[in-house]
Amino acid sequence: MSGSVDLNDIKRRMEGAVNAFKSDIASLRTGRASANVLDPITVEAYGSRVPLNQVANITVPEPRMLGVSIWDKAMVRAVESAIRESHLGLNPIVDGQNLRIPLPELNEERRKSLVKVAHDYAEKAKVAARHVRRDGMEGLKKAEKDGVIGQDDSRSQSEKVQKMTDDTISEVDRLLADKEKEIMQV
């Protein structure tokens, strides 16, 4: 099996796609305020884009309110506009070097748009898993062509790679269904 495709590496990369999806959907807000809501937001700071939590402290002072304490006074405008321009539908209130972000009540339309965003994240994760599968299959074909592994080994490993892909995609679908249920729950 030396020189053939590393199934553990393929499994690790597929798990990476699922973990990235989990963190993406964790940032989608449901009923309560959570500091994770602001995780996907990046800010133009000091000549590069950095995650919001690298230029400010994020707190949850009330169930329907987020607080953002910006460390550098010069960054207040950039942070405010990054939050406003995000797809999260938030309107921060500037208070010196702090921002208060009231979380609007989730109406039916907002819930549906959050579900749509969750579906986009799921599709991104599935595409990542399919790319890993493609890389694995190409590696197997090359190993077989180069005589490193036989046709039977190649076929059995191809089936394992396909099974990992199917399992990964069904896990993404399951996580998506759970998140959808959580978002639509009134």
C-alpha cells in the first residue's frame, strides 16, 4: 500500500470540511445573543483583513444585545461599517469606543434568509468534500497507472473514498436539518 493514497489524510480533510461547516452554522443566530454571531466578520485593520475578535472584545450584556469594545479608537468606524455590511442584518449603535448591537426579533422573512445562508454554507462544505474525493480518486488512478497498486486495491480504496464522501455529505445534511429546525423554531 506504500505510494498509494493516504485514506487517513482524506478522512482528516473531510472532517475539516465538516468542522468548518459546524463553525459557519454556529455563527448563524437563532433566538439569543451569542458572541459567535460576529465570528464571520472581518475588519480592514492596519493594512489587512483581520477577524473582529482581534481588534475588539465581544460581550453579551443582555439576551438580545451584543457589546463590542474596540481597543483602538481609530478602528471604530471600520468595525461599525464591517458589522453593517455583513449579511447578518445588524445595526450597531456607536458609543465612544464601544458598540451596542441590538439583535432584532427574528421574523419569518429573516428566519428564511438565515436558512438560505445555512444552505449556502452546507453546499460549500459538500463541494469541499467532493474536492477531497476527486483528489483521492486521481491519486488512486495515478498509483494504479504507475503500477504501485493493483486494480483490485485501487477499486477497494476507491469504494472507501466514496463511502467517506457519502458519510461526510450525509453528516452535513443532518447538521443542516438540525440547524434549520433550530432557526425556524418560534
